[in-house]
Amino acid sequence: MCGIIGILGKNDVAPSILAGLKRLEYRGYDSAGVATVMTGQLDRRRAPGKLSALEAVMEERPLGGPTGIGHTRWATHGAPTKTNAHPHATERVSVVHNGIIENFAELRQELIDNGAVFESETDAEVCPQLITHYLETQNCAPAEAFHNAIKRMRGAFAFAAIFSGEDDLMICARKGSPLAIGHGDGEMYLGSDAYALAPFTNRITYLDEGDWAVIRRAGVDIFDNGGKKVLRPETISSASAGIVEKDGHRHFMAKEIHEQPEVVAHTISRYVDPVSKTIKLPDGAFDFAALDRLTISACGTAFYAGQISKYWFERWAKLPVEVDIASELRYRDVPYTPNGGALFISQSGETADTLAALRDAKSYGQKIAAVINVPESSIARESDIIFPIAAGPEVGVASTKAFTCQLVALACIAIAAGRARGILTLQDEIEIVGALLETPRKLSEALKASGSIEKIAHDIAKAEDILYIGRGVSYPLAMEGALKLKEISYIHAEGYAAGELKHGPIALIDENLPVVVIAPLDAHFEKTVSNMQELMARGGKALLMSCKKGLQQAGDGIWTSIEIPETDNMLAPIVYAVPIQLLAYFTATTKGTDVDQPRNLAKSVTVE
Ligand code: G6P
């Protein structure tokens, strides 16, 4: 994980590096640091905590110099202290690192045996120490020392280094973690993504796996793994330079929850012809009629979107689907078939586990598709087909609008699959699309429950554990509800299939354990309500989410309820996502936790 930025500028670069880091804070925010070369001398400033802490340090002790690197950290090896913050440095070189160096322990021991003195507990520090070793003991030039050092390191990482005595030099490497080089006018830039560089330039060259590059103000020389000079294309990035604002909301998460009617409508418009009410998929999409199997994989919230879509692919397209979390998929012997397809879902498009699962499926000859929010991301670039969502930048670490937009894209793909496989008739398609077109309005209605959800959240905030239950398409949503709550309120929560409650978790039920019951008025409603009665009979507190009719039919004795607009049964998770998100949000604001940047998490998880 972690965010990297580097600038070879005309004036002092530290303020621009800080501005770039602000755009990379989604990658981690445990600590941050900046290093520069000024009149040949390396210097650095580092601070534990959010970027604002580093800004305060730099206000007191500014850092000059036209050549610099910066870093925002998500701790892997070593606590988020100042000593462990990047850049890590020797007198000769200063380095920022993203990823994990798997063989750092043996390298560290070897360097210590040769007299090196380490100051941090990080894996990253072996990099400047190794480079220094090659600079000093073998008299290597900086590029040679850097290349020798990366050849010794195993793992998935990205590095950037600046050197004492070298005002016009920055060297970087990509092996597993993305890096983008930005071309300016007599200036050069480096960033973990094009978004970080958007305020400076839109002319971007992406490094390929295994590439390393020597950057000077006049341009860049890129080398492949074997040291051969290679050409990588310069592209024009569409990343916007604008800073995403909260638009009057207290938190990005609140803003993003409220944006859903609009962004869901945008996403629908990418896939639906509103006149004929039929689906149009991007060119080159799967040949669904020939497809005999679909493997879906993702992490976190995107994984739950995938699980919900399994119900759609099976119902509408009778397509065998399996869904697994990306960090596990590779460890199985998945029986991939020659006519199989693999679909990966990712908001950021940079999640390391998802990318690794994608590469694994590709190695088995699967056609690769991705439902993605960031079109220039690594996952998008490595896929055969992209299904974009139109969520716009999602800043809050807990995913909200990306989730509902992913569901929309997945529903459209499943409907198209159903038509191609002859399971859905044109009339069926028109009916489901008609229901889908109503979801933005239903989302707006669902948002009106905000006030009552906020009141309920005052009680939920007192709980230490919470269960979420649902059946059918509401089951993965129950797990998403639990994930949302634990991510931002730090309350322990679990999502269960409603029918599974009696096979174990019911033992937990007492008057202190609220159970959120997700029960749209669908074919499973009565059974879910029976499960709710079973827990209420044991003194449990039920929070029922259903439509007006559902709430009327559910009987008495319910602790509290949230009314949701009546929706199409299969598409219900898109609308029920809103109260799920609001409940987590208001519980967190009641507890006073950091909603947008919850502890220990990061928005884009680029380590496995
Ligand atoms: C992190 C975030 C989650 C997100 C997951 C997958 O864990 O905290 O909110 O769902 O990564 O991210 P992706 O960008 O691949 O959708």
C-alpha cells in the first residue's frame, strides 16, 4: 500500500509534494514524510499520524530543494512511528517504498553483518542500505547501485530514490505496485497513480511490471527487468486535477451516500437504452451463449457485490457462477474450463489481492473482465473487457456509492447474459430494466429515512456486538452491513444467512445484542420473519428493515424498524444498501470515530 510521489522541479518542490500526497492519502495515513536534495544535500521531514501532522512539522521547519520524494504510509512492518515513517535514508540516498520486501530479514542481517546501522523496524529500510552498500563498497554509479539493489529484493513493491550530490536524478522501480511517470515542461513527476499527478500534468507513462526508470528533467530512460532499455507509451490521463470536496456534508462518506441516486443513474445510462429498455454492453464483452462458467472474485465490499450478482446470473442466465474472495482464489485448484470467463470487481482497480487473482485466472486461459471505477487502473489495463461504473471519485474509506454502482453494472451484465443464453425473453428484459430504471428514485426515497436512522444509531452505538441477517440476495447484503459497521464504528458485527442463525449464533442472543433483519417483502419474507420471531422469543432486539407492507405484516414485539421503499425483489439490495450505510454512518458519528479514515484501514490495498 502507501502512496509515493516524486518531483524534479524548477523551484522548491516540498509544497507540491504535500499537495500530491494529499491526493494519495486514500492509500494509507499512518504517517508521512518528504525528502529533498538541496545544493547536493539530502534532508527529510517525517511525522506519525495524518498528513496534517507532517504539514505542521514542515511549517515549522520548511524543506527547500527542487528535487524531492514524498510518502504516505500504511504500516506493514513496524508501528506507525516517526522512525518507521518514510523516506528511509542513509547519507547517500533517500528512498520511499510501497509494498512488501519478502526477504528483508535476511538482507537486513547481511547488511548488519557488513556494518550497516538500521534505525527503523521496517522492511523498506533495507533498500537505502543496500543501495548505499553498492555505492560505497563497489563504487557503483547511482543507477547501477539501484538496479543491483532491486535485483536482490523479492516481493511486490514500488520504489523511488533520490541521491546526495544529484540534483537532477530520481530512480524508481515497479514490481507489483503501480507507478506512473508524469511529463512536465522541463519538470518530471512520479506518482503511485495518475490522479496524484493530475495537478501537475496529464502526460503519463505507466511502468510495466518489472520496469525501472532513471528520470531526469530532460526525460526518462526506462529499463525492463533484464536491464534492457525499453519504450513505454506516453498517454493522456483523464484524471481530474480538481480536489474532491465534501459539498457541505460533514464527511465524504455522507456525501457519497447522498450521491447515490445520481451516480446510480449515470451507471444505468452506460448500460441501458432507456427507450427500448434493453441492455447494451461494451463491445467485445463475453460471448455469454458459449460461456460455460463464470468465476467472480473481489475483496471487501466489492466481493459482496459479486456475491449478490451470483443470484442474478443464476436466476436470469442459468450460468454456473462461483464467487470467491481474491486473497483465497489462487490457493485453490479452481476447475477452470476452456470456455470459462472470470470477472473481477474493484473500485480502485489497484487491490493487490484482486490483481493477483486476475493474473492467476489469466494464466488458465480465462477471458478476463473487470467491473471498475478507475478506468486507468492496473486491473482495468490487464483486463480483456472493462465494465466501467460511473461512481466518480470515492474518498471515504468505507465503500458506499461504488457498491451500488457495481451492483447496477453487474445486474446489467447478468440481464445481457440471460438474453444471450435464451433464458430471459425480450419482455423479461424490458421488465427487469424497467425496475432498474426506478432505482435512482427509490434511492432518493430511502435517503429520507436518514433522521429516523440517526435516532436508532444512538442505541446501536451502545452495543458491543451486532448481528445482521438476510436470505437470498439479502444475505450478502447482511454481510456488507456488518462490514460497514465494523469498518467505521469499530463495533463487532457479523452477517449471517437468516436460516443459519439457529445453527449457532442464536446462542449469542440476549437483550444487549441488536439484530438487524433485512427483509424485503419477497418470497423469503415469511421465513426471515420467523427467524426474527425465534430471536425475539429469546429476548433478542430486532431492527427490521422492510417496506411499509412488510412492516405491517411482521407482527408485534419488534424493537425498532426502518421503512424502505417497495422495490423489485431481485434488485432490493441496491436500495437496501442505503439504510445499511446510513446506520453504520450515524453509529460512527455518534461514537465520534474517524468516519472517512477509520483506524488501520486504507482505501486502496496494494499489499497481499
Ligand atoms: C479495502 C477497502 C474496502 C474495499 C476493498 C476492496 O479493504 O477498505 O472498502 O471494499 O478494499 O477495494 P477495491 O478498490 O478493490 O474495490
